[in-house]
Amino acid sequence: MIIGIPKELKKDEYRVGLLPVGAEELTRAKHQVLVQTGAGLGSGLPDHDYLRHGAEMVASAEEIYARAEMIVKVKEPQPAELPLLRKGQIVFCYFHFAADRQLTQDVLGTGCIAVAYETLGDGRGHLPLLIPMSEVAGRMSVQEGAKYLERPQMGRGILLGGVPGVEPATITILGGGVVGANAAKVAAGFGAHIGLLDINMDRLRYLDDIMPANVTVLFSDRHTIREQIRRADLVIGAVLVPGAKAPQLIEPDDLRLMQPGSVIIDVAIDQGGCVATSRPTTHSDPTYVVDEVVHYCVTNMPGAVGRTSTFALCNVTLPWVLKIANRGLVAAAESTPPIARAVNTHEGEITSRAVAETFNMPYNQRFEC
């Protein structure tokens, strides 16, 4: 199979879809790897590293898309890339379709086969290609929250850990999954007071066992959420419904309960956001203010730490790239349920139940397992 690795076009995105070792493993398996010139530079991976390990360097994205049978990248196809996609071409990346009807319709129109990192799962709630980026985003959420709580950034002027004689910050984390647990661990290290909310009692019991004493686990309901955000200096939105739009847990009127200068980091923005007033932002223009509350809603948070994120992502994606390349998409999906769950569109049809239900669109059960 011919595998193409284009340079990412999304603003402030520094990751790349394949490491040089991936090029070596794929070429050893008798596949051909095309890498766009400069694709790895944002992650500190020069072209000669790819050349040394068997890749062919290609100057233009147009040639990559024209020649490759499978495109491996990080973020969803951007407007300039959509016309380059063709029917039957496999595109393996993060799509987050449920947050973007227009993207869904555009990708359907190309007839390509969209294989989404974020829905490749084992059926028990484990999403191996989402976990490493959720770990990065969870840890970054506290880092970014600390920055935007500073007064020059329109925040309250709060130091997360406080100092002797002064209270530390109060943090509310909505969601106790991978993002929320990583955020809580980092925030606990600062010495902040943390409320970690979830609706899964088994998960709460587990988190209660492993978290430091300054993390309080709480069952998430409307009353608890409102009570928590009333006190919070920083709110981190970390909820996830795999493949579907995130539930909105904070409504517009709820912002009036929050303290002026408090900060919301909505990590769930990739799936539409869990705050009603959230809208996508970028690393170069990351925040805006609604009702005196600072909103940070960057859709590709891990892209800012491209080297860490690329290595973490490619460590888990390469085995699946090899499976698809070695067997072909249909055979790989038939023999490997996680790959079947990752096929979100196939030649103009939606094959993900969650995406179809989100937009009330027709659904083909071909890859259901």
C-alpha cells in the first residue's frame, strides 16, 4: 500500500502523523511511504530522518494525496485538503465529526473512507488512540488555566498553589476520565483545592482511592455543578461521549454564578464543548470573555507541544496503520472490531451510529460490531 503523510495545515498545529521509525516499519513490510517536505519540522523531525528510514520525500500535498492509497495525519482535513480527497481513499486521523456537521457533509461528498482515531475502541470504553492526547490535554489544561488566571490575561489574579497564609485556587473538573484524572493529578501537585465530578460511581470510587487528599470526588448533577462553579477560580471541561457531541453541563445563565475573572478551559470543545458559551479558538487567539468569565476553547491543545504529542500519538497509531496497510481496510475491519468501530464514513455513507444520530442522518450498519 502507498501511505501518504502530509504536512498539517490547521493553524498552530505542529504534530505530524508518522515518526521516522514508522516509515522504517512500513517500508520493511513492503509498503511505500510518501512524506511531504517539512512535515515533521514542527516536532523536531527533519526530512533527512525520514529519508534515512525509507520514506520518499514529496514537495507538494497535491502529489501526496494523488498518489497515496491511505493518508495518515493528525487533524481533520482542512478546506484546502478536501478537494484533494477521492473516493475509496482511506484517511486515518482525528475527525470529531459530531462537533461539525459541515465537515461531515464535506467528507461524505468526497467519497473517502474516514477512519477516526477517536472512535477506535475495544467496546469497553477504552480508546487507545485518544488516550495519549487526552493525557496531554488534561495536563495542559491546568498549565493554561494557571496562565489565564493571571490578571494581565483578564483572570482573577490567582496563583494556583497560593502561598503561606493565602488560600490556593479552587478548581472544578467536569469529568473523571483520562482528561479529568490527568488534570486533577497536576492541579493537586500545585496544592489547589479540587472538586472532580463524574456520573459513574465505580469511576468515582476508583478516583477516590488514588487521588491525593486535596482532590474531592463528587457525583455530577445540576445542583452540584452550580454549587461548584460558584466557588471555582478555574473550571475544566473534561467530559466525553465517544464519537458523539459533548453534553452541555454549563448553561449561559450559569456563568452569572461564577466569579469575575474566573477561567473555563473547555477541553471538550473538540466534540462541541460542554459549556453553552464555548466556541472554537486557536493557539494564536485562544481566549474570549463572556459575562466576565475567561473562556479558553482551543480545539487542538496538544498541537502546541508538538514533539511530546507526536511521539505519544505515533507510539499508539503505528500498529493500527500497519494492520490496515497489511490487510486492507475492509479485511482489517472484518477481523479487528476496533478498526470497524473507527470507520465513520465509507464512500459517501455514514457508518458511525453516534455521528448519524447526532445529525439525524442515514446510517449504514456495514461496520457495526
